[in-house]
Amino acid sequence: MITNEQFNKELELIIENAIREDVGDGDHSSLACIPADAMGKAKLLVKDEGILAGVDFAKMVFHYVDPEMQVEVLINDGTPVKYGDIAFYVTGKSQSILKAERVVLNSMQRMSAIATKTKFFVNLIEGTKAKVLDTRKTTPGIRAIEKWAVKIGGGENHRFALYDMIMLKDNHIDFAGGITQAITQTKQYLKDNNKDLKIIVEARNLTEIEEILTNDGVYQILIDNFNYDDTKTAVAMINGKCFAESSGNINEKTIRNYAECGVDFISSGALTHSVYNMDLSLKAVL
């Protein structure tokens, strides 16, 4: 999996690029009418309900823009919030607050939406052994904060990218000439390149489950687009030899049923690609 060092580097790149994109050669609106030495204070106002996420990331953004800005946190990441709550106060140069404002809001609104949906899914399968996983179906360029939001909401991160885990999906299997060929070639590749990566293999039917199980070294089987009965059968076939993961059109109406089939994990792209941003505002405190 991705290391903390790699993850932190991704966060730094997101902030750097977001500020570059938003500020360019200067926030001329602020530069035009606010003195450079003017000090100000603002509050993060919640105008919605859900799970708050992105407070710690916002602190990173403020510090990047101006290390002298101070943030007083009232509500931490992962906390349920309601309309009218104040998440934090930020104090510093007025120009600096305004320069960071949009990046902070865009990030927190998106992260809070993802955390809220993740928590909703996690609650739906409470009492089962299944855990909710995200996918790579993220917004290009901001994957790190979207996956961070999933963790804040109580879910778990799947592989971060193509480089930190092997996932042999249908196209890999077909191009390689079959399941056993794909697994065999993958294990040889890992050995030849001295890499220690977990191997996940996707199955399209019970016959493929059976073939996957004849191969050693598989960490997890992706039971993709199976109905409930076949999922139960697949879990019984796997019988703890490796982890079992359900995926494919998982939503709030189906996730409980799949969890009750006995799978270890349920992955859903909807956690990151189908959410509505939480309504948040940064308001000056006069």
C-alpha cells in the first residue's frame, strides 16, 4: 500500500497545484482593496448536515499560503455537524485568508460529502463483518483527499493507484490468455522485479472462482457483479483461503444484502464519484 511519505507528498502536490490554479500571479481582488498588513478573522460556517471532513487539510492549506495564520478548531474531522455549526476560526492577514478561501472550501465541501456517504454505507452494514472500500474512481488530481475522506467516514482505502497493488481484472485476464496464465506471469514478474505487492483477481462467474483457487499467492478475490445466491456460493468456495470482495453496482439498496453473504469487503465507486458537496461557507468575523 502507499506509504505515509508518498501520501503526504500527494497532499503537498494537491495544495501546490490548487493554489497555482486559483491564484495565478495574484489575488488581484484582495490586492486592490485590502492593505497588505490588514489583519482579519473568519469562521467556517456549516450550512448543511453530515460528517465534517477536511479540517486538517484546511490547516495545511492555510499554512501553505501563510505560515503565520492561526486556526482554532472547534469541530474535528469525522464529527457529525448540522446547520449553523462553526467548525473553526482562522486568524491572520486578511489577504492570506482570502487567498486560501476557495481551495479550503472546495476541498472541505467535497471531502465532507464523501465522508458523509461513506458513513451512511458503513452504518448500513453494521453488525456484519464486511468493511466498506473505496476504488480508483476518483477525481483526477485530488485522489489523496478523496481517499482520506473515505477513511474519515469510517471506510477503508483500497489500492491507492496502479503501483501499490496488483489487480488482475477481466481485460488483464483476457489479454494474458486466461486466469492461470495471468496469475503465473504476475508472480514471475513480482519475483523478477523484487516487488512485494498483494494480488487481487477478479472473477466473473463461479467457474472462474474455482480456477483462481487452484493458484497460490492470491490475496483477495473480487466477486464482480454476482447475484446474492452466487455470492454466497463463492464465499463458501473461498472458505477463508483468501479475502472475498463484492463489487459492481453496489448501492444503498443492495449493500446490506451483499454484506450478509459473508464477504470481507464491499467496494463502491459511488463513495467518490456520486456525491453532492456539503454546503460550507467561510465568513468574515467583524
